[in-house]
Amino acid sequence: MSDITRAGEDFTVPARLIADGLGLPEHAIARAMSTGAITTRTERGEGADAGRFRLSFFYRGRSFRLTVNAEGQILSRARFDRPGT
């Protein structure tokens, strides 16, 4: 079971997951998102990846990516640096 919820094409991800993924304190997430310091992108899988979604979070030179199914269950997670950003 996942704490990620879906409403249509929108997903809600708990701040604690984003904080852990980006290496930030949980209390900083809402403010960073509201000011645009954290940006997001959602991608829908096609073909062999149909029914999967990639939820990406970007903060400064860091990226955190969750791959989830249609019910919001986490299938994989990745954290990586983006040099030069």
C-alpha cells in the first residue's frame, strides 16, 4: 500500500517522501514547492510501460524520480544529481 494518491491525471505525494528523496527537511517542502524552488513533471508510460507513471521532482541540481502504477504504488525510486543545473 502506498501513501501516494491519484485523482485523474494528478498524483499527491507525501512531503516526507519528497523530502527523503531530495535530501531536504520535510518542513521545507511546501514552501519550496510554492516558491517554485522544487518543480515537478509527470509522465505517462506508453507501450510496454502503459499503466505506469513517472513522477519527477527537481531541486537545484538534484532529481528524485518515482515510478508508480495507476494505483500510486511505488515500483521504483531513483535519486541523482544533474550536473550543470
